[in-house]
Amino acid sequence: MILQEDMLILSNENISPRVYRMALKGELVLDITGPDQFLHLRVPSPDKVLRRPISISEYDKENKCCVIIYRVEGDGLATVSQMTPGQRLDVMGPLGNGFDISLPFPQKKALIIGGGIGTPPLVGLAEALTSQSISVTVLLGFAQKSAVILEREFSAVSDKLEIVTDDGSYGRQGNVGLLMDELDVMSYDAVYACGATGMLRAVASRTATHPNAYISMEARMACGMGACYACVVHVAADETGQKSLKVCDEGPVFKVGEVVI
């Protein structure tokens, strides 16, 4: 069920340049069904009409709390970054389909690949998989050392964690494609990825024949519920280019090969 609620802000902390971690409390947390659903935030400013979609990083139904991690890209989220504990934020959600973790895991192995601000929703995914006694390997890519986030959180919920940076200032120099090339990707029961378009293309090219490879896509959106068709992506198998799927309610998670990246 999609709800609209003025959620209570428990914390709102700067964790790296322009990146913030916000903890929220509210009833809609009870309706979260899985990792990588998202919330639609209303900026508390009369001149900001469109909501901002932010993925859920972690959630705790028992205490009705969830965590979102966002990067300030403009005036809207800059305003959100100045909000303080005790204030309330107009939130709609949970939205989107989230990652599928109900599939069989005969090898008990999953591969998670994240890049930049696409890494936060993967924390909850890793937690969920680990709770099912599935061995999790995590590959993360960032631009530079100052952009690295959530290393401690991923370390706590993975069996293997590797980090690369574009400039080599932290971890190894390179991108996640380099790390994937060193693994037998087909040996994992499932592959999950979230990050920039270029990274998703690199993942897709290396998992094209994998039966359970999933990507989480980003798109600009307005309504967040599938009514406005502002966030469509084209279906890969449709040669006419006319068929599309909506990232907001039919995604953001798609199987590799299902849509054009």
C-alpha cells in the first residue's frame, strides 16, 4: 500500500561531501516489502512542486524506522539537508518493486555491485540475503576516497567486500567491471546492481546470459505512481521502440536484458 505521511526526522547527518544520511520514523515503514523500494519526498518549500525519489537504504519494522541516503544536487535536496531532528517531512511511499530475493539460491551465493550514490539501497539487500544464510560478495566503485560511503555497513553484512576508485585514492584503481572480470559471475545464484548508467551497462554486458541478474535504474519522475509516464524506459525485446516500462511502479528493478539501459 502506498501511503502519504509526515514522517518524523530522527537524524540528518552529513556523511561525505554533499551526501546525507536521514533516519525517519512513521507508519508507512510497515508497508515496505523489500530492499530497493523508494520514498518520494516533498521539499518543504512552496516553489518546489515535484517530489524527490530517494531509495530506502535500511528499515526496521519493529521500531517503524527507515534510513535514506541522498546526495544534494540542487536547491530542493539542499533544503532537505538543512532539516533537523524533530521536524517532519512529507513522504509518499513505499514505491517501486524492489529486488527479488525469493528465488532459489542452490549455491547460497549472491553478488552485489554498487556505484556511488547507487550503493545505499544495496545495504538492505545485503542484510536480507545474509539473514537467509546466503554468502554475499560486494563490489563497490566510487570516484575518489572522499566519495566512499557505507564501507563499515557493507563489511558487517558481506563475506567479501572490494572497493575501487577511479583515481586510485582508495582501494584499487579502476571500476567495478575490472573486479567482475576477476570473478566467475555465473557461479553466483543472483547478481544485483545499482549505480550510474555506465556502470549498469558494464554489469549488463557481463551478465547477459545470467538467469538471475538484476539492475536498479534511476530516472527523473514526477508522480512516482505510474500516472505521468515521465520515467519510462524502453523494452529491449521490442524492435518498434514503442513499448516501454515505468521505472517508478514497474521498476526500479529490472532483469538484465529486459529494458534498454
